[in-house]
Amino acid sequence: MNAQLKKGLLEICVLIMIENSDKYGYELASNISSKIEIAEGTLYPLLSRLTKQGYFETYILESNEGPPRKYYRITQKGLDYLNQLIKEWEEISESINYFINLREKRRESL
Amino acid sequence: MKENFLSELEKRLSFLPENEKREIIKDFNEHIQIGKYLGKDLNTVIKSLGSPEEIANELIAEYSSYSPINYTTHDKLSLKFIVLNYLKLMILSTFNVFLLLVYLFVWSFILAFLLSPVIALFFIYYNGFSQSLFFIFVSMTLFNIALLIFRLIKNFNRYLLDINRKIVKLGTYIC
């Protein structure tokens, strides 16, 4: 898939998954890489940036199972940002669908 | 394998401020630790992270797309920028003040040499033509030397301008 497009979509996916419940990096990486083909390591720069921008907060939680984990929690700012991204995505997909439909109609009439 | 991955990553993140670099390394360390804890094959875990190069490139891209994070690296650069320009200003002003003195010196000679035929005319007027032959000869020579120097300076000016331009451009690639 186109790298730029993938990056934008990845951002939405990460925000939605963390909106659903707080997650730590490994959990997020294995969830996402089962759906989208990415190098898991590239998630961390994204998480770091989104945290810097104030869309996530982090906290460390000790675990009885394995090492302590850094959890990511979405902030109100992050929720607003996610809503805006989804709105943008819907607008884009609507206009792309329009052109795809146009193409299909043309092919049917041939 | 793990140590290799982390040290390679650390090397590639040298553009980051120290605390942010440590944070990222910690994240990756945690990831690998958890994979290990879950009984995953360490090589597979590290391989699925991608190469340190890929990750570093991603970080550079993220950092440049979001300007407020840039401030840390930018701060350092602008300090460098200020120091560099200060140095350049000092070099330029010293160089040009020195040049100015040399120019004044040379121009005073040119002026004196150019005026020497006029003085020769006074000589002729007071002492007569035959008495002043030597001085006429000397003054003509000086006049020609002055013209020669004048022409040399004209060519030299272009060269000096070039030096000035080079000093201004000096080290801009650092910033």
C-alpha cells in the first residue's frame, strides 16, 4: 500500500485502539500487525509523536507477568483529534467512492 | 542480537536529545522483554520490529512533520547559527578594516604619483626646463606607475569581493 496513505490510516487505527482501552506498546503492535502489514518498530515513533502532541498520556504499570509496561491513554485532545481525522477520512472516502462508482457505471455501459 | 539491535538503534538516534533517545530505547527494550517473557523467539520479535535504519527514518519523519518537537534540535542549531554568524562578522570586519587601511595607504601613493607631473610643471616654471629634466623624467615614471597600480587594484577588487562572499557563505552547511 502507498506509504503516505498507510501512515495516515495507521494513525487513525492506533487512536481508535487506544480509545477503546489503554494499551501498552507490545499489545498494540501485535494487534495492529495482525491486521496491517507494518514493521512493528515504526509504531513507537508514531506513539512518541502522538504523546508529544498531547493526544496520549502514558503511565507505567508493574505487572505480575513480565516486565513493567508503559501504557498509553487517550486524552480529550486526542479524542477531538480522532473525531476530526475520522470526519476527514469519511469525506475523502466519499469522494473516492464517487469516482469509483463513476468508473463502474462506465464499465457496465460498455 | 538484542544488544546489537539496541546499540545500532541508539547510534542512529544521535540526532535526538539525550532524554528522548533514552525513552525510545526504553520502549524497545520493554517490547523485546515482553516478547521474551511470552516465550516468543527473540530473533523473530526483533525481526518484526524492522531495521534500526527504518525506525530511525520513521522518527526523523515524525519529528520533521511536527514542528514543536523540533525545538530541541532547532535550539542547538540556532545557537550554532548565532556563534557562527558572530564569528563571521568578526572575521569580515577585521578583514575589511585591514583592507581599508591598505587601500588608504595605496591610494595616498597613487594620488601623490598622479600629482607629481603637476609638481614638475611648477619645477619647470621656477627652475627652467633644462634644470628640471631629471624631475620631469621621474614624475612621468611615477605617473605611469600610479596608472599601473590603479589597474591592478581594479582587478584585485573583484578578487576581494569574492573572498568576502566566501566568508559570508562559510559554514552555512552546518546550520
